[in-house]
Amino acid sequence: MNECDTCAYNAYDEEWECYVCEMNLDEDEYARYMQDQRAHCPYYRNGDEYAIARKQ
């Protein structure tokens, strides 16, 4: 499992029939992210709606 699987910007595209990132990245940002495989995505946001409730 990678961080994209739990990201809030990861959404299913019915036209392409796959999951895509809905974060609006320009070409330079996307190329930089794809070249550096060790780095975490700077736009990652936890999409787990119950994470806050579990902490209480």
C-alpha cells in the first residue's frame, strides 16, 4: 500500500476506469515527483474520515 491509496485526492475516474490523483499539478511538479521515488508527496492529505474519531 502506498500513500496514494489513503490520500484524500485519490478518486476513481469512471471514464478511465482507474484511480487518479485529483491534485492539480503542473508538468514540472509532476516530473519532480515522479523522478524522486524516495520523497513523499507534498500534497498528501489523509483521506481517512475516521482518523480523528479514533484519537478521541
